[in-house]
Amino acid sequence: MVSWVDGQPDERLAISDRALAYGDGLFETMRVERGRPCLFERHMARLRDGCGRLRIPLDDALLRSEVLAYCAQFERGVAKLIVTRGDGLRGYAPPTPSIARRILQSAPLPAYPAVHGESGVELFPCRTRLAEQPLLAGLKHLNRLEQVLARGEWQDAAFAEGLMCDTSGRVIEGVFSNLFLVLDGRLLTPSLQRCGVAGVMRAEIIERAAAAGMLVEQRDISVEELQRAEEIFLCNSLYGIWPVRRLRQRIWPVGGVTRKLQALLSEHPGNS
């Protein structure tokens, strides 16, 4: 489907846009079902938070109406929303005032094998480390070079995802997923205070787990703790939950907590 730029069908972008020179912007990748973006309110909340932290002006009502109108044009797929600071002259200083640019693109849903969710996936141990920058921690900003480098480390289709740590060696996330583990009977997920992306599916799982009586502890997690975990799973907004069955020589069964959370997501997919 044709992309939209500032609410109009367009496939072109001004070369003066600061996203091109500096990655000055944010994005959301939304699963679309029956013409509606799934977990829409979570996506919008994360985008509002990011725009506030980066001081990018955002017309929430306008953006919301554009996204819903765009997604209504196709039954099922992926909608990518990009918000940039807009055009600017040479130099890092943000233009005053900034006029944000809104870009919408679509694509078919990725054809992930069903076995990933059923039997689990193998993780590739990435050498690329995530830089620790609290000012950007949690944001889905447009500079994804760390993920580009990490994903370039493997070509073997046996690995469905890669494990990423920060420069201090803490476990953070997958290349395009968030991570949870069960350790000593407790459900944990890595702290994202220094780096990493605060995924909308991660937030959804934390809320649903709490509603089901499973509190999630967010804290620093070492590689050694990850290796000792009873079960591990990955999540993102396009595929839901994938159990992890192997990392290096360590093999895990698909655990009961993982299956319970998969069932909760299946019962209430959260398409609003």
C-alpha cells in the first residue's frame, strides 16, 4: 500500500529531514488485524513519552486519526509509524520551532514459523553491546545501528533471535524482542534504566501477569542468572511470545509460566 507523509499519499521524503542526518525521531511498529492497530493505546503512550523526552511536538489527536484511517485500508499486516523532528538546517541544534513529520508505511505480516511459538527458538549470543545512555533508555528512537550490527553477526536460520547485553555485561533484550525469565520460581525481566527498548508487548505481559497473580520483577540480570533460569521467553508486538529452548549449550523445556502467558494473550489479544 502507498505510504503516507503528513497525512497524504506520498513515497518521497525531503533530504533535509533530520531523521536522515541524525536519526532524530521515533517509530512504532504495529500489528494490524481487521483494519485496527493492535495494542494501539500502548503504542501511542510510548510515542507520547518519547516525543516528550526528545521535545518533539506531537499533535496527538491528528496523529491518532491518521493512523486509524491508514490502518482501516487493509485487513491485516504491519503498519510502521515514524515521527521525525522534521526539516532542519545543517547542525545538531534542533530548529525552533520544530514541525514534526509523520510517516506511515505498511507491509505484510512476517511469515514466522509456527514452531517458534510452539517448541521455542535458539538464541544467538551477540558480541555487539548496547551502549548505556539513560537519557535514551526505553525509547524506540530511529538510531538502530547497534541492532543492525548485532543482526549482521549471524546468517544461520537456526537462530531466530540474538541475545544482547550492555557494555557492562548485563542481559538486556533480544535484537528485536524483549526478554523474560523464570528464576527460582520468580518471573523477571531486565531493567531498562540504562538502555534497551521498552516494548509494548513487554508492558502488556507485565500487566496481564500481575492480573493473573504473577508479579514481574524488573532488575539487573547477569548472564550467569540467565543460564540458571528455569525457563526463558521472548516477546514483541508482532509475534507475541516465543519460548527460548537453547542458548549455546544450555537447553530449556517450554515452561508452565510461558505457556500460561501465551494462553492469556491468545484469550484476550488486545486489539483495541
